[in-house]
Amino acid sequence: MRRASLNLASSLLSRTLAASSSRSAAASSSFPAPNRFLHSALYRTSTAGGSNNHRRCFSSLLRPYTAASLGFAGALITSLAATSVYQEALAKEPPPAEALPNDVVLYQYEACPFCNKVKAYLDYYDIPYKVVEVNPLSKKEIKWSEYQKVPILVVDGDQLNDSSAIIDKLGQKIMPKKKANENDEETKWRQWVDNHLVHVLSPNIYRNATEALESFDYITSNGNFSYTEKFSVKYAGAAAMYFVSKKLKKKYNITDERASLYEAAETWVDALNGREFLGGSKPNLADLSVFGVLRPIRYLRAGKDMVEHTRIGDWFTRMESVVGESSRIKP
Ligand SMILES: N[C@@H](CCC(=O)N[C@@H](CS)C(=O)NCC(=O)O)C(=O)O
Ligand SMILES: *[C@@H]1O[C@H](CO)[C@@H](O)[C@H](O)[C@H]1NC(C)=O
Ligand SMILES: *[C@@H]1O[C@H](CO)[C@@H](O)[C@H](O)[C@H]1NC(C)=O
Ligand SMILES: *[C@@H]1O[C@H](CO)[C@@H](O)[C@H](O)[C@H]1NC(C)=O
Ligand SMILES: *[C@@H]1O[C@H](CO)[C@@H](O)[C@H](O)[C@H]1NC(C)=O
């Protein structure tokens, strides 16, 4: 049954690609990047025991620019209405200039939640960074690395691996005086993001045809696709990920995807326990992690539903304000 739907998605995808791009008929090794991207998503999905993380990445699409610009408008409104208590929270604690790295490069997949955690951290601390989008199939951009997952962050020539370790090491670099993480609560919720929250996202953003298309609209307008590629990627990708997300639902024992999302949001608000942030008057690393993975879905239907049906909206708006605009260096 599941295999059948994946095969259907697969053939749908192949046909769409074949119809819209003459190049797609070529051997997979010579696929142009966007087709390779989709091919890879499907390839991994239909391979039993393939990389779950990888699948999750392609199923939790991210759209930092749209989210950031909308978030900016939200931040503006919020800050206009800000109380003095609130304004205090708006002030970031920027690291001392001499501790700031000169050259930061993030190797990422745009749709990878772990990569988006790192971006939320870099944005919050106003650390400018370049982004290298890794081709998920060839991974030619990270051929130089023995470690073959993303995110990889190269900080003034030093390679850092694994999102949580990246954030911890970068923290030691830019705020050497700050004690290493001894906060059990912060650690617990950072782990909750990696082990629970990320699994809930994809079934939600590809829940039905309309929403899957909306999600892919975001991906394709953010990616580097030609006009025809955009069209094929959008429809074929949405169809494929719709089926993939049904499979993920089974795997993670999710019956009602929205209910799971709302439950996660409420669980997080309960954890805040009346505080502005888990970190108190300023966000801590758990706040930044939750925000990082939710930011790209916030203005998709799933994110709108979440804010409408749960109490997470106020915290999210505060996070948009404090994190502010992305410090990503646009090429
Ligand atoms: N624990 C790692 C997980 C990173 C991870 O699983 N990354 C996925 C992409 S979201 C990946 O690179 N998978 C291997 C692949 O693409 O082949 C972290 O937090 O950074
Ligand atoms: C990252 O991974 C590479 C290759 O496995 C390794 O050489 C390097 O030491 C790792 N860096 C860190 C900070 O863990
Ligand atoms: C998908 O769900 C939304 C409500 O969340 C609904 O408005 C839309 O019509 C649905 N689309 C399809 C194709 O079922
Ligand atoms: C976008 O794609 C074109 C051709 O595929 C390539 O030449 C160009 O460098 C890419 N731009 C970016 C920013 O990746
Ligand atoms: C899946 O969830 C249901 C209730 O929603 C529960 O009864 C069942 O034990 C769960 N299965 C696993 C494998 O977690």
C-alpha cells in the first residue's frame, strides 16, 4: 500500500520531469541540480532504511527570507506597541566585536531543520554568514569534508559539525566568559526539538494537495530554478512529498498531524510557564532551537493554524522581534 503510493509518486515525478525538461531523461548522474534534488528525495524515500534525517530535511522546507520579511513587519508592529519591560528584552547581547569571527560559511540544505537552528543562532547574535547550498545527491560542495552531513559551519577556516555542537562551540568562541551549558532545562528542551518537534513538521506542511503545493511554492521561489524547472519541481515535488509525509506519519505514529503540532506548541508554552522566554527575559538556546525550526513554517497554512489554535503566538512574535532580520550575506 505504502510502496504503491511511493511508486505512484515516483512515476508521477518522473513523468512530470520528463515532460517538462528534456534534460531529465538523461542518466541520473547528469541530472541538472533541481531534478537531482527531487530525484534524491525520492531515491532516499524508496530505499528501505535510508537516511531518515535526510528525508526529514526535504520534508521540512524552509523559507527564511519570506518568513524573515513578514517577521520583520510583525516585529515592527510589536516593537511599536512595546512596553518598557518588553523593550529590555528586545535588546540583544551582542558578542564583543573582537570575538566575532571574520568569515563564517554555512553548508546547508535550505529545508533542513538542523541547519535552520544554526541560522536562528547566527541571526540572533548578528553574526554575518555566507550560505553554500549543498546538492543533496552529489554533495560535491562538501567533498572536502570527511563528515558528510549538513549543517557544517566553517568559522575562520575551522570546521564545526553537528548543529548542537556547532552552536555550543561557537558560543564558547564568541562569549568565552559565559559558562558552558549547565542548565538542565535548556538541554532537555533542545533535545526535545531534535527528537520530537522536527518529526511533527513534515506531515503538517504536506498534509493535503493544496498545502503541499503551497510549501513547494515557497521552496521553488527561494531556490535557484529556471522558469520551467520551477513548474516541474513544484508539482512533482509536492506530489512526491505528499506521499512521503504519509509514510512519515506512520513511522512516527502520528494519527492527526495538526493535533500533534498543536500539542507540541502547547507543550512548549507550558514549558515557558509564564516566562517571556525559556531563558527568562532573554531567549536561551532552547528558545532559539524551537524558533529556528518553526520559523520557516510560520506563514504556511500549518503555521497559521498553529498560531490560531494554540497559545504559541505571543512567544513566537517576541522571538521574531529579538532575533530580527537575518544576518545572512546575500550573494
Ligand atoms: N545531528 C545532526 C543531524 C544532521 C543531519 O541529519 N543532517 C541531514 C540533513 S537534515 C543530513 O545531512 N543527512 C545526511 C545526508 O544528507 O546524506 C545535527 O544536528 O546537525
Ligand atoms: C568534523 O568532522 C571532521 C571529519 O569527520 C573532523 O575531522 C573534524 O575534527 C570534525 N570537527 C569537529 C569540531 O568535530
Ligand atoms: C486542504 O486543507 C485546507 C484546510 O486546511 C482546505 O482549505 C483545502 O481545501 C484542502 N485541500 C484539499 C485539496 O483537500
Ligand atoms: C543558479 O544556477 C545557475 C545555473 O544553474 C548558476 O550558474 C548560478 O551560479 C546559480 N546561482 C546561485 C546563486 O547559486
Ligand atoms: C501510537 O500511538 C497510539 C495512540 O495514539 C498508542 O496507543 C500506540 O501505543 C503508539 N505506538 C507506538 C509504537 O508508539
